[in-house]
Amino acid sequence: MHAPMQSLEPNQPNEGSAGRPTRERLLAMFCDTATEVVEKDFHHVRESMDITDLAIDSLGILEIIGSLERRLQIQIPDESLSGVKTVSDLLDEVERRLT
């Protein structure tokens, strides 16, 4: 059984100013989403990990990114993802779209 995904509500404790999620919350969202999409526990994931080391296929990664885009109401252009190697790189791209 998978842990339920938390909704991104304003004034949530893990949010920074103006309701923007903290880096810690973004990592938790990535882990929750990856766990749901791939049906494998990803709550051990750290920002420094290479995405290829997570053994998520390209379709899974696209589903994870699409889910994050919908939840955060952002859009990440495909060309921005070409240099993404680590979870940290992906979270950097997400944060750029939140500002």
C-alpha cells in the first residue's frame, strides 16, 4: 500500500514565503510522485542521486514531471530537461518555474 500523496495547500508547514513550497517539500513531492508512478518506494531518494540510478524508465520520468507540473501549476519546456542528471537538477528546474 502506498502512502497517500499530500495536497499542496496554502499555509502548509513545509512552505516558504507566499505559499511557495520549500526545497524539502519539493523533494518530498518528487519522492511521493515517483513512488506512486513506479509503484516502488522512493522515499530514500536524496537530491544528489542521479536519476538514472533510480531505475525509472523514460516514460516514468515523464509521468513524474507531468504530475509535478500539474500539482504546482507550472510548465517545464522539454529543452530545459536536457541537462537534468540528478534529482537536484530537476528540482532546480521546478524552482525556476515557481518564481
